[in-house]
Amino acid sequence: MTVTEPSLPASPSPRAATGRVVSVHASGEHGFSKPAVDRIVLVEGVGVEGDAHAGVTVQHRSRVAADPSQPNLRQVHLIHGELFDRLAAAGHDVAPGDLGENVTTRGIDLLALPVGTRLTIGESVVTVTGLRNPCQQINDFQPGLLKQVLRRGDDGAVERLAGVMGIVSRGGTVRPGDAVEVELPAPPHLPLTRV
């Protein structure tokens, strides 16, 4: 199965789509997967309350080692639940939270959103900053999985399919079942790159 490079939304309307939250996840320890919880609290400018990746500056261990003063553009990790369907079709058993996301959604093509898209989720707003860059830990979790979420398209471009990252622009509580409303930024729309 080939995956084409996601296209940017064609609608001229700043309100593009509505989806929903399937599950939410958090962990106070640096690890790969995150357990499901009944709710998460997003803190403006920080991230998911009590999560190991919350902070004003970078919290991912390799990025801290490189430069701990970098701003944290990865406060919230979102994955589209449709990815798990695709992985299952390729023979992988991966459930929400297994890839370490905080919010699992359905009904929105997260990878096709432009930089700066605002996602109203429950009471909160998350501004999309870029793509998650899948790493070897994904293969450590399940052999062969990395090539399903990081590969080259027919045009040779690298495709990163393991979700998007964002910052918390308005804090609030997020629960499974909450609506996710998409508000596109003003044009020109810049495609997501890894952060």
C-alpha cells in the first residue's frame, strides 16, 4: 500500500473540519507508550499537566541533551486514529497511546493541516507546530513498524505519518468524546515539517 503526500485543505473557509477525541493519554515518566486516562488537563504554554513532556522548554531527552533552552514546540502529541487502521491492515497491532501520543482523534486529516492551525479540543486550544519525527524506538516497540510511519513516497519525499505536535494556546480539560474543531490560519498555508 502506498501513501501519498498529504494535501493541504482546499476549503477557503477558516473553519475546515470537525472531528472527535477517541482517547487521551499521559505519563509522568519518560517512556515510549502512554496509558489511557479519563481526562487530561492542558496548561497554556506548558503542555499536558503531569506529563513528562510538559514544559516551556524542550523535554524530549535527546533534544535536552542538544540544547535545553530550545522552546518546547512538542507540548502535545496528537495522532489520527485512522493511522491505527492502516497499521492493522499492514499486520501491526497498535492501540491508542502505544505510540506515545496525548490525544488520539478521528475524522480529521491531521497530517494535511498547515502550520499554525488551531485545534479547539474540549475547553482548550492547541496550535499545530509540525510533524512528529518517528525514531528507532518505534521499531524497538514493534519490529517493522518504523517503515510504516516513516518512508519515502513515490516522488522520493520523506513521509512522516506518526502524528502532529502542538503547543497549548488555551488551557482546559480534554476528554474522550470531545469535539475537535479546526481553524486554519490565514494564507499562505505552510505545510508541516518535523519539529
